[in-house]
Amino acid sequence: MPTNFTVVKVEDMGDGSNSGATAGGSRPISLDKVFQDEGDITNLQEPESDENLKESTPFINLNNDEDHSYDGKNMALYEEEMDSTPMVASLLNKLANYTNLTQGVREHEEAEDGGRRVAVMVPQMGTFVGVYLPCMQNILGVILFLRLTWIVGTAGILESFAIVSMCCICTLLTAISMSAIATNGMVPAGGSYYMISRSLGPEFGGAVGLCFYLGTTFAGSLYILGTIEILLTYIVPTATIFKDNNGEATPNNMRVYGTCCLLLMALVVFVGVKYVNKLALVFLSCVVLSIMAIYAGAIKTLIELPEFSVCLLGNRSLKNELFESCAKIEVLNNNSVTTDLWNFFCESEYGNATCDEFFTLNNLTEIPAIPGLLSGVIKDNLWSNYGPAGMVIEKNNLHSESPQIPSTDRDQYFVFNDITTFFTLLVGIYFPSVTGIMAGSNRSGDLRDAQRSIPVGTILAILTTSFLYISFVLLFGACIEGVVLRDKFGVSVKKNPVIGVLAWPSPLVIVIGSFFSCCGAGLQSLTGAPRLLQAIAHDGIIPFLQVEGLMPANQHKMPPFTTEDFDKLLQKLAVLEMKIHQLQVNVQVNMGYNDDSTLPVIPNSDSQLNNSAGNQNIRINLPADPPGMF
């Protein structure tokens, strides 16, 4: 904590010191001399030379026309803190208090603590912790861990470079425009929406804010689906509920588990945003460790290749999660026995059994899934491999014999495309991975210098993530076999994520890191999107959003329940009871209540009801109802 100083005017100490004070004029006096012993008081009035003034005084004298140099001198307010707190310790302290939530969400978190008043804290976030890290965490996400390898294998290295460059340039231009707004005057607290609406007007702010809200909402669904895909594909594959005729999981599993995950996350956000805030550093650590594991695995291929291999029948890739040995026949105890692959493609386990023609004509080949940086596989991965849905994934430079009458009875054992692929489809799939650049501007109220931190931190985060994505495209294309890259779900490498096969020391690093990263991103979307919609509703730009539930709590408070309200409640209950009783009497006369003569007559005048228990008269006003109401 910095020391609080109180500046007190120093009076002249006597006639003997007047000359000194006059000679000194209005020169400032160093604060460290004020706290010296009383025996040195006379030294306070002595004039100082210009050289001592530059080094000792912490204040700038506006009355002095001389130009003094204060570069490199610490101001007295921060002098003690900077001397006592090392830079490493200060950085660790900021990381320990790191949060990926916006200012409005944290205000909501403080409101959950029993409504007690919280002291206003001066914004202390700098560029690194306040803008750079949140942007990095939001940009690096589910697409990197689950789809980037498939994009590289399908589009090729060259077209993947084009996709990454287009998307990164688009976000960079957006960040430059946002920086122009941030540096054009005072940056208001409240995030990107407030910054745009207060600078460009409510019309622009409302349009951009609505698009931002929809994008944040759909991003939440993206992260939730990514979480469920990791859970059902790599962590608990036996948890699938719905299966097709071939035993494969159907999309209904994603719908059911995704809905349950959404409800669970909504419950966590409803119970307390502070729990999401406490896990922000954990989610950030998962992303950083996963990226480090990928680079470590790529460098390790120069020394030793991973143990994962791919089994090919001819030039077609097989799902090796179903078998252990990539052979038709193996020798056990000097006896030749058929393998599991033989049983898949043949009618029986005996050597003279009738087999699939493609299985009979082609041999089995086992190749490494990660040939490494020095293998030259980058030449095979330069060009694209687009194809229709249901096309079997094949190795391009390997020959295979095709049967005269193709059969599709055994195709469930091959790896094939699940969707039709083309360039613009891959652009649409990849583009959400570069979004998230608003994460820094959303903390405009928490930044020490928002005009400087938002442009610098956002642009640096975009440049850093662009470099990471481009380097990943190059590493994936230079290290991983092409048939493995095009395997979207990793069924050809024992049902492991393809990016996890490259990572070191284990694919579990990527599985666990990506799972928690997607969970954290989904929770952040669920906490940020409602606050953004509430801000739009509070400004009154869209009429149908001006409802009580969307307005801030401090703007619309429920009035207290008074005795008058209690009397009105008793009156309405009494009227309701009388009408129900009269309806029961008349229900046998006319079931449709179309005859006005059978309707109960309710007097327009005031009625008196005697309360015998309290010996009090309760006066109830019975309003006249239109005919046929009951």
C-alpha cells in the first residue's frame, strides 16, 4: 500500500529565516526534509541549487520558468511502492487477481454479497493483464484444438495460409477502427458497447451492440458444443445414448448433452458469478499449457517420433480403434491365425473364407502418424483435398487396386468425410477462432489508461495469435501425415485428437486443456451476453427490450409493501371469493352463462362486512363488472 502524504503549508520560523525564504522564493521543498529532526528546521529555508532540485524534489514547480529534467524520477506517491515491490512479484500478484469478466458482471458479483457496500477501487489493470491476456484467452479456443488440423489437411498449407491471413486481417482492421474510437476522447466505462454508443451515437451503438450480443450468444453455443464433443469423443465415449445401425453416435447426443451442459452452466452463473471469476486463471493456464505442449511435441519430432501409427488398406485409412494388429494373418506359437481385421472383412475367421474384394486385392500398410519435421511430408500437404460427403480418405501417393464391382458393405471400417468440403466452408468454420478481440475493450472501466491500453493490447494480441495460427499451420503440415490431418475426429489414431497426437508429453494434455478452456469460454459467454443486453435495454434504443427484467436493479426497484397494498390485496381476495361462491350457485341454471338474468348481481355501492372476531367493520369497494364476465 502506498503511503498517504498530507501536504501542510510551512510557516516562516522567524526573522532570521526571512532572508532565506525570500532568497528561496517559491522554490519547492523536498518532503523528506519536512520529517527531519527539529534541529534541522533551519535547513528548510535555505535555497537549493538547480542540480539538487532536479534530484530531490518530487514536485514540478509551475511557477518556475526554468526547464528542469524529471525523466527517470519516480513521483513521491508511487516511490515507496516501486522501491519495495519487485517487478516479478507485482506481475505474479496481478496474475493471481486476473479476471476475464467484464466490469458490469463483477459489479453484479459484488451485489451478491448480501448487498453490503463495497469500497470503490481505483482501476489498476495495465495493458498486459487487462487487455492482452483476455484477448489471447478468447481468441485461442475450441477451433484451434478441434478443427485446425482438419482445415490444414483439407485445404492444404497454402490455402490454409490464405484463410488465416484473410480472417486475421479482417480482425486487425476492426481493431484499428476500435482503436480510433478509443483514442478519440475519454473512454467510458462499460465495455465496447458503451464506448461505441457514447462516441458514435446511440443508433450505431445499438446496431453494433445487438450484433455483438448475438455473436456472444452464438459463441456460447459453439463453446458448449465443443465441450460436449470433447467429452463424448475423447473422455467418455461410452456415454453416448443414441446410435445408428452401425453403432456410431448420432447428433442427438450433442443436443441432449449440450442442453444439460447449458442448464448446468446457467445454474453456475445464477448461483454466483464469483465462482466463474475464481476459475479465470485456471482456464487461462489450460490454454497456455496446451500451446506449449504443441510446440514441445513439434520440436521433439526432431529427436524421436511419437508411437502412433496409421493402418492403410491399399491407400485407404482404417479406423484402428477397432483392432490392435495391422495385419491379415499373424503367427502365434508357430501357428497362423487370422486377426480382427480379417473378421471385419471376411465372413468367417478361417483362411478359406470369402472376403471383401477390396480386402483381397490390397495389402495392409502401417505408416507413422507423425513423420516429423525432417520427413518431407510438407510436400504432400501443400495442396487441397476437397471432396463430397462420404468420400473415403486416401493417401495420394500410394497405389491401390480397385474392384470391378465396388462394394459398400464394409465401408464403416474406413475413415471418410462426414460433410462436403470447399474453400468458403472452411473460411466460415475457421473465422470464429479469430473473434474475441473485444475482450480487452470490455474492461475499459478497469484499465488504468484505457486510451493507451486498448489499442496497444488488442493489436498486440491479434499479431501474437496470428503468428501462432500461421506457425501452427506450418507445423501441422510439416509434421503430421495427410490422412491423419483429414481425420476430423482422430479415429485412425486410437480415437485421440489429432493435435493431441503431436503434443508432448501426452494427448491428455490437449484433451484436458481444451475441455476446461471450452468450459471457461462458455461460462464467460453466459455471463457477458446478458449484461450486454441489459445495457442496450437500459439505453432505451429498442422499445420491446424496455421491460422490468432487463433493466438494471438500481434503476427499477420494487416499492415497499405498505398497509394500503395489504388492504387492496384483501379486497381482491374477498371479491374473488364472493364471485366463485355465486358461480357455484348459478352453474346449474345456465352452464354457458349467456343469459344475463342468471348472472350474479354485484352491487356498485360499498358493502359492509362484519368481522365478528375482531369486532371491526372492514369496508370493501366492489367494482361493477361488465355483464357476462363470469
